Amino acid sequence: VQALITGRKGERDRRIVVEEAPKFGIVGQQLTVKFRVEDHNLPSGSAEVTLSRGGQQTERLRVPVGTSVEVEITIDHGGTNITELAVSPVEGELTEMNNRVVVLTDGVRDRLRVLLVSGEPHAGERTWRNLLKSDAAVDLVHFTILRPPEKQDSTPINELSLIAFPTRELFSQKLNEFDLIIFDRYQRRGVLPLIYLANVSQFVEEGGAVLTAAGPAFSTPLSLYRTPLASILPSVPTGEVITQPFHPMITQRGHRHPVTRNLEGGNQSPPGWGRWFRLINVDPKQGEIVMSGPSERPLMILDRVGKGRVAQLLSDHAWLWARGFEGGGPQAEMLRRLAHWLMKEPDLEEEALLGSYKGQTLTIERRTMADVARPVTVTSPSGKETAVELKEEQAGVWRARLAVNEVGVHRLKDDTLSAVAAVGSADPKELAEIIASPAKLAKLMQDTGGRAFWVSSATGNEISLPAIRRIDPGRRMSGQGWFGLKRNGAFRVESLRELSLFSSLLALAALMFLLAFAWYREGH
């Protein structure tokens, strides 16, 4: 085996190598990524490595070259989590395209814990329970207050089938174990002390979520608004309960919001779903009104409070859709989206920048509540920047498609958000070891009597090819400036077939004719 090496001796390069990286992880947990920095034909020392998550720099550290290093990464959300490791370049290296590597980790959500507190039995209670119980990703804890403390019952305790509401355990000791708390037609009945409701407000400020499904009691002095929860609720009850029939409508802002965008039947007027018959009138203070009732009064309000989220559904008649009244409606899909938006599902974020790759096309998607989407700057692995204008393909969703021919990590950035998209392999093998070297073939060449030849000189662009000779077996196969191709004689005759062009009689007749013709010509 002879090798023609096209590179030059003494080439310099630096690269980063991921040794171990998990493919999956539970959301919220930390995982370990092991990597090392390799230098070729460079003095030993250390290098600076930058760790980025989702396009945002999170950590910078200095590591020794050639030594394995471990870093901890946190799985922030379900779906693909993109972690990028980048090492600082050095002057004169072959390429900087292998100075970055991307680790793709699929985030798997552990079971989401939801606490559903129903203030009283009612027709819509089963709707919430069935919806949450049918979701395999949800672990539901449901309490219904059947008998308030002021109601006396002479039944002996050991004969009661009911249990006391574990208020202290749920709202003090284990509150932070829940992802979402739903108050379904809850009212002040002396069951939850105000200090526990204050804990719920703090729970939201620190990243939790609360949904209030209001009933008529929300407009009375027993309203949850008359508790410490008022500090996080996005509206103030007016005291009026509207009982006229109405079609729930998606607002202009609601058509842009992922919770209510493209709900089946919502893009027509009137909507293709049944009517509701009760609305709790409120004055909105903040948040996004995504659904409305009669006279454009708020029906569903979404808001962010601190690190958490709050939603208000200002009617208790969603169950009419579940029962198929007047054709029903998309109650299951609407409430599922609402619950998962509260629990920060990435696919339901109203402000997001995404990149995906298929074939030779990079698709850029920008979800926004704004009326326009700013251009997105795409930075290729080689550093080339391209400004891309987006086109609104549906309400709140802007897209653009860009033909790409560079393999590696492409960075997307607009005025407020950034993201990364891996085109081709996240760690392309063709960029792993780009230093020209005969080392990989050394053993094979030694066993076969071959030699490595450098085609290019160490300095300059001259190309020098060795001479090629045919060599008999047993002789030396290479020398200074030449290499041989062995005459192996490696063939075998499997069969032989002979085919006469003329039969013997035909040939004899032709010969006699020629002799007679010659004699005739000679005689004349």
C-alpha cells in the first residue's frame, strides 16, 4: 500500500473533542459532559473554552490541553437541548470549524405534578379531572371540598368516608413539589388560611403556576381576589355575573398566542362551537386577553408574574363543550394547551426563535405577539453572516427558508432572541482530524512494503508526484521519489471457447474458386 499525503508537514490545528455526552436527560436534572482540547504542532499549555446553552453564553473556563475535563449541564426543557462548546482559536491553525462542537440532549419531562382544588362539586369538575387524568405526563392530586368547616356533622369520625383536607402538608411542606395549582370555583370558606394562599403567591413568583377557573363566587366577598392571591391575579372582579348566551371568541391577540392559535372552529365568525351561558365580569389589570365573551369582555387572561405564570378562565361553562352542547367545542385541546403553557412547555412559548434543517434547506421560524418580526442574522460555521427577512405564514408565526451548503452549527439571532441549528451532523467526522499524517496507514504500509509520499512541500505550493513503476514480485516496492505497482499475475483462465469464422468445406470451396480464377487469368 502506497500513500500520497496531500497536506504539509508541520501543520497546526486546535480542536475540541467530546468524549462522553448523554443523549437523554430528565428536565431539571444535571448531566455531565466530558471533553478535551487537542493541539497539533503547538506548544503545550491551556485553552479557554466557552459553554453556551441555546445560543446564550453561560460559562467560561480555562482548561489544560490534552486533559479530559467534565462540566455539568442542566436540562432546561423538554425536547432538544443544545449545548455548544467552543475553544479559543490559535494563530495559523488550519481551520476554526473544528473549534466548536454541539451536544444535543433530548429533555424528557418527569411526570408533571398538578394540584387541583375544587371549591365545591359542580358539573365542570369532572371535565378538569378527566382532562388531567388522561395526560400520561401529569400526576394529579385532586381535592374537592365537600363539607366546609362551619358545617357540623354528628357522624362519628371512624364512620366518615371523607378525609380532612391536608392543608398544611400541601400548601406549606410540599407546595414546591407541584408544577401547577388549579383553583376550580374555589371560594373563601375557612379551609385555607390566608398564610397558605400567601405561600401560593410566593410559589408563583419563584417559578410556579396558578390557574383560577372562576365561578359566581369570584364576584362576591368570598372571592379569591380578597386574599393574598390578589397580588398575582391579572384582573379585578366588578361584582357582576353575566348570564346571557354567548360564543367564546378568540381575540386579535389570541390568534397570535399559541394557547388559542388555530383552535378548531375559531377562525370563523361566529365560531364553529357551542355557546356558554355565564361570564364573570372583571376589569383587567395586566396580561394578555386571548379569549373574550359578550361585548368583548375578558374570558381568558394569561400573565407572567415574576418567574411564574398565571391564567384566569372567567367562566365555569367549559364543560358544555365536553358534553357536546350545540356541537361542543375544542375544550380538551384548549385546556391542555392552557395547562402546558402554564407549565412552560417550549412548544407553547409565544416568543421563540427556532431553526430546523432538512435536505439542503434551513428553516427559520419566529413566533411573536408583535405585529412584525425583525430580520434574523444567520451566521454560518465559517463566520459568514446573512440577513434573512421573514414572512408571516400564519398569525404570530413568521418563517423563512435559506439554502445552506456548510455543515456545522449555524447561529440565528434577531434583536432579542438567539438560537442555534445543527446542519448535517452536530459533530462532522470530516472535521474531526484534518491534520495530514501517514500515522493511520503506517502499520499497513510496513506490512506491505509501501511508503508515504508528501505531495506538497512544507513551504510553498509546489506539487511533486513520485514516479510510478511496474515491479515484479519479490523486488523492493518503493524508493526515493518512486513507488511500484506489483505485477501479481493474479489471473486464472476459467474457460476457453474457439469459434471458426468459416467452415472447412466453405474454406476449401473458396480456395478452389480462387485457384481456378487465377488459372483463368493466367491463361488469358
